[in-house]
Amino acid sequence: MRISDTSDLWWKTAVVYCLDVETFMDWNGDGVGDLQGLAQRMDYLADLGVTCLWLMPFYPTQERDDGYDITDFYGVDPRLGTHGDLVEAIRTAKDRGMRVIADLVVNHTSDKHPWFRSACASRTSPYRDYYVWRDEPPAEETAPTFPDQESSVWRYDDKAGQYYLHRFYRQQPDLNVANPAVRDEVAKVMGFWLELGLSGFRVDAVPFFLETLGVDGGEASLADPHQYLRALRSFLGRRVGDGVLLGEVNLPPEEQLTFFGGIDGDELTMQFDFIAMQQMYLSLARHDARPLASALLGRPPTSPDCQWATFARNHDELTLDKLSEDERQEVFAAFGPEPEMQVYGRGLTRRLPPMLQGDPRRIRMVYSLLFSLPGTPVLFYGEEIGMGENLAAEGRLAVRTPMQWTAAKNGGFSTAAPSRLTAPVVEGGFAPEHVNVDAQRRDPDSLLHFMMLLIRRYRDSPELGWGRFEVLEQPHDAVLAHSCTWDDACLIAVHNLGAEPRSVPLGGLDASATLVDLLCHGATAVGQDGSVEIVLEGYGFRWLRVTRPGDRRLL
Ligand code: NOJ
């Protein structure tokens, strides 16, 4: 393994963990998670094997979109703590070997942000042109992102006397990045948080953010909105050399490539692979690995410095918007047939374990798959212990319930009265009595221990982040057999998405090699003809390191 030219590109082999400070750990007992609580849990996160924390918005907010409606880009929500608490949390994370990134939400502000208030108050306000205004909404309207609440992306403001653009809720007016003053503000905001110790950002709603360059024409020099994204990346690099921009771009692969900056890779450092995620659920619903395999093979070639971020679940709805209507209905039928499990006509509000009826074989198989796919895995808090959702909570809030630390009151999240909690804890079969960190830490057979093993093996296997991906030929539609190869290292992973046991023949291997199991004891010698037979239980999986005589790797 080469060290010298790879260690700066830490995101290629990171383990990212997304959490909302508000629902993670309440240290002062007021019912709301806080930064001190997070700092107290840094050892847990480091022990789990996390290398990068992604903090969801912790800024002052009107809470119209769970923190994604920000009233002060430079502030810390006083319910969560102070700038001092944040810096302590970042420092503690770094001390434990973890970087911290945070949401950069600059597509819009809250409608209570002083810029927007001033902009509405007068046409001559210096902030008027920070937003996008029209006397009449355009004849051809784009569809609102949250169709359950909004029927248009334009809203008339009485005081302003004009319509403003809001791609999300009406309380989130879009910023106008065609205005150079807004671009300066965005850079200043980035610079501020980088100076406080962040290692980059998860960039919210990237295509929408760039869109206003097109809406208002922009300057000639920004006729291509990607020039602006390149400028932001270059600014980040000047401030923090190995800083990362992890972008939310839910678009078809060829369009995603442009957000990486094409093959030059000089725009977003990483992007979530929404397509593979959606196809994975189709594969799980059908017990057929082929949709996932084609999504992975359909990724466009990118610069080696860029990376795909893989995930099974995030804090939003499990969007299925890139499936066909029939495919989406198949996934709905398999994993969320009830109306209260669905949202916006395109997504599910459930976490993975309830979708799989708590079947430990399937749950482990999915996470094994996730960690073995080429890319950088991103976990959403609570996935490591198999938390469920609260379908009584509205829409996407169903999966944003308090972290379940113990079996005690409020799942050990807070000592406050349950009525004061920022969100109610999950009830029923996935309640803290049944699913919590404390019990799983003591149980070597728990999901938590399994996840720790996966993470350790993933971190031992840089070929997963760096390597050349291949789907290996074998006869079963239910099975995904793939390899990642990098330098002289090769890892083969075999996953059975079906309930029937399967024997999987693999050929074309080096006859002198042995395949050593990484998740259990076992080694299979490759036959003289270069083939092996891998046996899998129903929903079984194996990670196999190809070793050759003389290999000196620790296994
Ligand atoms: C994407 C975020 O993930 C989502 O939670 C939010 O509602 C929108 N962007 C608007 O900021």
C-alpha cells in the first residue's frame, strides 16, 4: 500500500457518521441534545471506528425545516450550546482522530434572517438583490420539493410587493448567487467555520444552489455555474488544504459527473450516490442483485481524487424518485405499504431494520454490502444499533428520534420529562428497552459489535475506497459478487440477497491464491483451474481477501 500520495485524500477511505446535535445527547437535562453531550460521546464514536463526523445544522433557526432554515450563518443555536462548546467538541473529535464537517446550507436562508427581512422592507435595501424576485411567477414553473406543503416555488410577500423564489418551504427564500455580494458572503461563512476547525462541508442542495446563477443571468464570467463551484472548491483548498465538499446532488450519473468537475475533479470532492442507494432498495425488494450491479457499473469514471459516498439511509425521506413508477411501487409494497410510511409520493419515512422486519440476517447483509461497495460509507446515527422510526412523527421527522443510549427513561438521551424532549423516543419493538447502545456494547453478538467489525475491516481495506471495481460473473441473479483491486491488493465480496442458500462459483482467479475470510474464520484455496466455490447461507455474505504466497499483510 502506498502511503505518501494517499494520506491527504482522507475522504477516500473515511467512515462518515451523520448526527443531529439536537437529538444525540442532552447533557444539561433540558430535553434538547447539546454540544457538551456530543463531546461526552466522542469516545463512543471513535471506538465505533468513525473517522469523520457530519454535523447537521447547528445554527440559529426558526425550526421550520429542522434546522435547515437558518437565521444566522455565523451563530450556534443557543439550545445546543455556544461557539466555545462547538470548538471543544471539534477539538475533542480531532484528539480522537476524527474530523468534523458540517452542513453548509447556502441555497437559502430562513425568512426570519435579517437579510430577508431587510430585503422585504424596501426595494432599495442592500439585501434586496440577495434573493430572487419576480413581479409575476414565470409561466413555466418548476415543481416544489415538498409538494405536500407547497404548490409553487414562488411566494408573494406583501411587504416586498413581489414574488420570491423558494425551492423548499416558503420559509426558506433562495439566495441569489448571481449577486457577487452573496458569493462573498458564502465564502466568508465557509472561511469562518473552517477557521473554527471544520474539515469541510456537506453542501446542501447543490444543483438548486447553483441554479440562481441561471435564473438571473449572472455575470458573463459565471455563464457556466460550475465555474462558481470550482471557485468555491479552490477557496476551500486555499483555506484548508485537505478540506472536503460532500455534495447533495440527486441527479443522473452523467450530470453528477459535471458536479465533480468532470474528469478534472476540481469541483465537489464527494457526492452521495443516490442512484446506487435507490437501486439497492429495488434489489432488496426483488431479491435480485442486478439493479444494484448496473447502478454501480453505470457510475461515470471520475478523477481518482473524487469519491462516491454510499449510504443505506439518511436523515431525509428514503427517496425513490429516480426509480420508474412501477419500480417505486414495488419498493413501497415491499418496505412501506402503509400511507403513513410514505411521503411526497416518492419516499419512505422508515429506517432499515423495521423495513426488513427486524431480520438480523438481512440487516447485517445490507450493512456488509454497504461497507464493501466502492466508495466511502456514510452512517446516520443509530444505524449502528438498528434503531427504528416513529411513524407518529410528521414526515421525515420519523427517523430523527433521540439516540437510544440505554434502556432507561428517554433511552438515556435526556433526564428531562418525556414531554419536554425535542422529539419523542421510539416506542414498540424498536424502543430503547429493546434497542440501545448500553446492552449492545455488552453483547459480542450484537449488531453494534458486527458494525464495529465491518468498520475495522473496511478501514483495513483501502482497496474499497481506492480500487478498481468489477462485478464478477456467477450464475445467480440474487447474488452480487464483486471485487475491488488496488495495487497488489484485492478484496472479493459476495452477497446473497435471496433467502435460499447458494453456492457461488467464481473463476479467473490466480491459481496460487487463497481467499481468506475477513468477517469470520475461514480460508478457501483457489483450485488449479483458477476457480473456487463460495457457499452462502440465505442472506449470507463473505468478504474474501485474495492472498498470495509471500503476502505480508495482517489479516
Ligand atoms: C436537503 C436536506 O437534506 C433536507 O433535510 C432539507 O430539508 C433541504 N435540503 C432544504 O435545506
